[in-house]
Amino acid sequence: MKLITVAGPPSCGKTALILKTAVHLEENGATCAVIKFDCLRSRDGDLYEAAGIPVTVAISGGLCPDHFFITNLEEAFAWAEDCRADCCIIETAGLCNRCSPHIRGLLALCVIDNLMGIDAPEKIGPMLRNADLVAITKGDLVSQAEREVYRHRIHLMNRRAVIRHVNGLTGQGCRDLARIMAAAPAVSEVTDMKLRFSMPAAVCSYCLSETRIGARYQKGNVKKALFKSRHAS
């Protein structure tokens, strides 16, 4: 079974892109299953079900969504196998832009939209920099010059990735994405595979439900910023 990770900032068009791309994959005989990892709530499961695509929505609640994703990956893979899927697509929340849910040896897709600002590619981190494929959405809302500059900024952050402009609403460009996904490597299990980049360090008192403010309540992995004095010469 092919396992493809799709990561990107909130509301960049991941679900719409996957829906359109899955149609082309299934036209070529590949059955798809989708696992959606999110934080608080998601209605995307209804969209996948309406399209006839098997889906499971997993909500992380108070946990980092990408830590939640990786600790549930074996079970997610087993569920997709039970669905007899040829292609399992995992859609992650990608909220902090620091996490990188991509897996070594498997196709990694990052979705980013043209409305995020010209400096966005520099801020996204390993989720973008370690991707094999970058899909740029909402290009119809900006000028051709803006699209070209944005694409160049992405290329500076990840020179090896294949970059494609797509439209999740009309489906333009999704057939090409389906062709790339169809050539993705397949695996029989995910146990002992490795992430492409480490997750952020966590495990502090606030991770364990502390709500009080103050250094006396801070334990574990705590990092302090250095603030310059306003009176320094």
C-alpha cells in the first residue's frame, strides 16, 4: 500500500486538493483511504464520505497534532489495510509549521497557498523543506508575477522538490498530482521506519496541564528567551 503524507498550514486547501486528486487515482483503478488528523474538530470527514472515500478523523485535543499522528501511525496504517486501500493518504493539521510528519522513503506532499505572505516559505520549516512535492493553491487570487516570485521563494527553501500550481476547487493540476502519487513507493508496514526530521521538544509542566504563570511552576524542558535591556548602550 502506498502511504502519502499531506501536510500544510490550516485552510490552505489540503482537503479540497486530496478530494480532487483521489478522483483521478480511482479513475486509474487505485482505491484510496484517508486519515485526517486535526486538533479540536473537523467536518472534513463528511466531505470524504460524500465522495465515497473511506475516512477516519482523529482529534488530538490537548496534544500536539503531529505527535498525536506519529504515535497512532501503526494503527492508522492497519486501518487502511483493512479497507483494502491501494493508497493511504494522511492529512495532518500542521499547525505550528515546525513539525514534519513526513516519513523517509515515502512520498511527502506539502500544501501552501499564495495568500500566506511572501515570507511564508521561510517560516514553515521542515514540513516544506523536507517535502518531495509542493502544491501551491489559490494562485487564481494573485497576479502571475506574484505566483512566480512565490514559487521562487519556495524553490530557495527546497531546491529538490517538484513544485506544482493546483486549484482544489476546479481540480486544475490535480491530475498531475495523481500521476505523481500513482508512482509513489509502496510499503508493507511502517514499524521501524523513520521520520525525516525530529519533532519539537516538549514535556514541560504546561504539557502536563499546568495553567499557573511563573518560573516556580515551570519544570521539564523549558527554554528562556534573552531580552535586551532598553537602557543598554
